[in-house]
Amino acid sequence: MPADRSFDRILFWRTIENNSFQLFEYSMSRNLLQNAVQIQFG
């Protein structure tokens, strides 16, 4: 049976400098990192 994918994806981020950070989406079932978004403000 297929696994329950409700908790498959993890969102996490890292701060690059004082005014920007990157946001990631990680899929555990496919062991895949995707949708890296860099956000800058200030």
C-alpha cells in the first residue's frame, strides 16, 4: 500500500545574511530537495 503522504514534506529555511533567507521544501519519500526560494528584505 502507498504510504501516507500527509507528513511527507518538510519546510525549513536558513538565514544567509541579516536581510535574506532561503526557504526549502524537502520530500522524504523521494529523498528530494526542491523549491528553493531566496527572500531578501530591508
